[in-house]
Amino acid sequence: MYVSKQKHMHNEHTDEHFQFRIDNGEYIEPRDYMPEAYRKNLIRQISQHAHSEVIGMQPEGNWITRAPSLRSKQILLAKIQDEGGHGLYLYSAAETLGVSRTEMIEQLHAGKAKYSNIFNYPSLNWADIGAIGWLVDGAAIVNQVSLQRTSYGPYSRAMVRICKEESFHQRQGYEIMATMMKGTKDQQAMAQDAMNRWWWPALMMFGPHDTDSPHSKDAMKWKIKRETNDELRQKFIDKTIPQAELIGLTVPDKDLKWNEAAKKYDHGEINWEEFYSVIKGDGPCNKQRLSHHIKYHEDGVWVREAAEAHKLKTNLSVV
């Protein structure tokens, strides 16, 4: 091993040495050499992650004024604030790769950058807020726990804090669903209806099957991802089914059954036609989510300009 390291020390700016470091379990930092394809893959993934956190504030923000109690309103406000913060962490991590926040947001508004499909579905009632917290954030945690070990240092470190806060979000959602399942028949029906509508989109969050994922091969090779889409999806299913059964919810999958030999749940096939339709912009709320973001981004120009002016004034005063 010592000889191998010595051999690579003289060729630090090569793809071979970069892969050696990845295979050796090292973190890649912003000033380190990295292949351009690795940088672009990271920018795509981190910016998409950041956009998802920010766009994801919309379906929940819709229920702040209609939360059923002061406590639930406070918790929801804290959760939405966390999500805005997660977006900021992630935009900052992406900026270390040489892309500006302005550029990333322009790509989002132009339709060149994506965000998670799940946020193109409507939140129709309070039970949906429970389903979003439990299922959507639960799926996010499964993915993000793995990303704490991603090979890019700034992304990995951002995920450590984000995961701690996401676990609070998942508990918030599960508490809402559990409370409703202890309530009236109407409340139980609302909870089950939300489960029926959010279960399959939550499974779609992990992306296409590994064989159909154009980025998975390189992401796994470079350890940007540590587990494949299908592996993460299976983890989420195995973790979530017992939670649903505990509070009396039925998973809307007629093919779901426990596989004793494999020690995992077998499940039905996802509607991939719906998945790709939403990716292409034809989901229930695609246009609404993006137009909302564009409107309030433009409305906030004066705030950003004022902040920049204050920063310049403060710097001049110090000088």
C-alpha cells in the first residue's frame, strides 16, 4: 500500500489518482483535483437537492394558516424554516464547485434543472401534511443518511446536520397520522386517503430502476452515491410498512407481501409512465410550483439588492 501511495503522489492531477483516492475512502475537497464529469454530476445532484428543499416548502406553506392548533402551527413553521435552511446549505455546497447560486436558480426557472417529482402533487387537507412529513421526509432520510458518506466533503458535511433535522420532520408527520388514526371515522378516512395518494409518489422519489438511471453508474463509481436507487427504495419500504401497520393504515399495494426467504417486502410495480410524465412537466402542480417560485424570487429582488448595498456600506465603513 505504501508503494502504491508513493506512485500516485507524483500524479495528483490525473483521473487515475482521483479514482485511487475515491477507492481509498478519502473525501474530495473543493480545491482538490476532480474530473470535469465528477464536478458536473455533483452540481446536477446537489442543485437538484437544493431546489427540492426550497420548492418543497410550498405544499406545506399552504397549511400554515389552517393548522388545527397553535402547537401544530408552530411545529409546521419550524419545519418549513428548516427546509429553507437546508436549501441554503446545499446551494452553498454547490457553489464550492464553481457554480453561482444565481446560475442555479436561472437554470431552475428555465426548466434546465429539476427538483424532486414529489413536490408536484397537491396537499389537499391536513392529513396530507402528515403524509408529507412521514412518507416524503422519511424517504428523504433514507437517501440522505447514505449521503452523509458521499465522497465530496462539503456535501457530506451538509448532510450530517440536514439528517438530524429531517428526523424531526419525519416524526412530526408520523405523529399527525397516528393522531388522526385514533380519531373519528372521518379523520381515519382522511389519513388513509392521504396514504393512498402519497405512497407511490414517495417510492418514485428514489428515481428510476438502476438499469434505467443514466447517472447511477458514475455516481456509484465515484461514491457520490453509496447505494443504488432500488436498494434505497427497498430500505424505505421495509422500514415504513411496520410503521403503517402499527397505527392501522393500509399500504395501497395489492402485490405487497413479506418475503421470508429474502427478509424483505416484495412490492408491486411503480407507474413509470406517471413518473416520467411528471418529470416532463405534466404533473398536477408543476406549472404552479415553478411560477410561484419565479414570482416570489422576482418580488424579492429589492431585498437582495438592499442586503448587497448594506454589505458594501459596512465594508467601506470598516476600511
